[in-house]
Amino acid sequence: MSKLTEKWTEDKIRYIIRKLDEKTGLNGLALPIKLNRAKCRIGYFRYPRTEEHAGTETFGFSLTFLNDPETPEAAAVDLIRHEYAHYYVYTTKLYRYYKTYAYLHGHGSDWIWACKLVGAVPKARYEKSDFADKNWSIKEAQDAYDGKDIPAFNILSYLEKWDQAPVDPENAARYLSSLKQHNPDAYYEAGDEVLHPKRGFGIVRDAVPFDYNIQKVYISFEDKSDGIFSTRDLCKMINGVAIPYDSRLEISNCA
Ligand SMILES: [Zn+2]
């Protein structure tokens, strides 16, 4: 039984969703929530399959499950986060960046990423054993309600800026340090000076991993314009020399 809530209500579910919204930058709070007494389908995120049903996104949760004395409190919170992760994938169209188109099927790599970002167990089906070691104290429950374990990451602004699937920060750090070590001329970080064949000289403001040995970098140019480019299309300025991504390319491409 839930120690903190004792009895689940729409308001309590909304509180959790609002705290998730604060971390993700999304607006799950705007959606209606339907409560039911389902025994098997303990939760859902419903989205319109066709244009004519646009705007009918809905969360649904089973009070039978949430208020069952056998349901660990962590599992109740996880159910809300699980459905929120479906909403996350749908509303950001995150599936565009994955080959699986998983939101149509539900639980693919895009949804697994969303689970990571909203602190949900990335499994399609509820299994009580997943929560065996999560016997929360009141304090732990309160922290989870408040989303204190959730990283702040504005997914929409990230996608708008980089137009690619987010990269796991741990993987990114490992990948970038390897690139920096093995191919320093192809490694970019904020402050580096670059030369773009058409746009001229600029300064790197931000960089993210993109693909094998390639980053995407955000550049401010001398003419005050800016833009995002693949490091494949740039030269890095090192001691006054423009070094292209692939040294087999003609340096003159950059001149
Ligand atoms: Zn699901």
C-alpha cells in the first residue's frame, strides 16, 4: 500500500505528472486522465491514430491496481512514469530518429530512452519482482513524487536545436574522450575556431556526438550568423592551419 498517498486520486497523479513536466519541458498536465477499475490493463496513454481524432490524447490508470495493498508504492509511481514515457515519445515525435517506429508498437528504443529520462522501469509489462528492492521510506516516496531523481532535460529544445536522437550522457562522455585521444584534429569543443567552406570563420559554441567519429557542432560565425554543422563539413583551425575532417580531402576545399 502506498505509504504517502494512502489513496490515489486524479490530483495526486496530476501532481506527479506536473513534476515530470517541470523536468522535461513537456505539458502532460494538459491531458485528461481517466481512472478506471481495470484488472489487467493497469494503465495506458491513448493517442489519435488519425488526423480527425487529433487532440484526444488521454492518460488512463487503474485505481484497482494503484490502490491495491499488494502494489508497492514504487510500482504505482512507475506506472505513471511508464505511461508518461509513451506520451514523451509521441509528443516529441522522438520515434523519427529511431529505425523502429516503436511508438506504433509501444516499447522500442525511443520509449526506452524516454523511460531513462523520466525514471521509469523500461519494461513493457509490470512485474512485482522489479520493485522487490524498492521499499520506499516516506522521504524516498516524497522525492519520487517530486521527481527529484529525474534529470532536467528539455527534449523539445534539444530536438529543435540538434535534430537528432539524444545521446546518453555517459556514452557521450566515453565516446568523446576516445575521439579526443585518438583523433584530436577531428574532436571539437566549445571555443574551438573553425572554417566552413562557404560560411567562413566561426567559433564552436556547443557540440554533441552524432555518429561514429562525427559530432554536430553549433557555430557562431564572424558575420554574426550561426548554424549547426556536422564536423565532416568543417575544418578545424589549429595553429592558423585549417585541418579538414578527413585529411584526404583537399585543404583547398576549406580555403
Ligand atoms: Zn507501455
